[in-house]
Amino acid sequence: QVQLVESGGGLVQPGGSLRLSCAASGSIVSINSMGWYRQAPGKQREWVAAITSGGGTNYAVSVKGRFTISRDNARNTVSLQMNSLRPADTAVYYCAADRSTPIWLKVDYWGQGTQVTVSS
């Protein structure tokens, strides 16, 4: 069992930056893939970024070059640094983790979600 708790959401101007964090607790050693999804109003939930237990990273085309995912194993946290934010990035962002597969294929654990709003 793994628990995920997000923080760092808020309101930011277009072109600005925001950093999201996800704190994991429980059976963390069992996690193979961890990262972020987002869901905008009226749209499907979409995968954003992932990091594997080995440190490899993957990004959706829509955020590649602007977002960076990282991990801090000592603090059991995963972060998403979001730069050059656009109004289209406005969504509820969810931390996600899976025990055996990349999170763009399957998700075993979800965080509660944190709102990111990009607006003037």
C-alpha cells in the first residue's frame, strides 16, 4: 500500500513557473514508475511525465522541454518543475505510481490532486 500527497499547486501568470511535489509513504520500495497526470475541465485525464526506479524520465509531447520531473529518494518525494506555463496547462494535477509498469500504461496509486491555474 502506497499513499501519495501532492502540494505546490496554485495560480500563476502565463510564462511563469510552478513546482509541484508529491510525498510518498508506505511500501515505497515496491514502486517501479511514478509521475504526474492532469485533467482539465471537460477533457480526459492525460499523462504528463514519469520517472522510473532507475531514474529514467519520459514526457508527453505537450510538455516536453518545459516541464522537468525529478526525484529525491532520501525524502521520498517526486517533483514536477513547470516552466513557461500556458493557459492550456490549467488542470488538476495528480501524482501517480505503479508497482510494475510505466504509469502511462497503468496506475496503481493516485494522489488527491492539486489545482494549477495559469491565468493573467
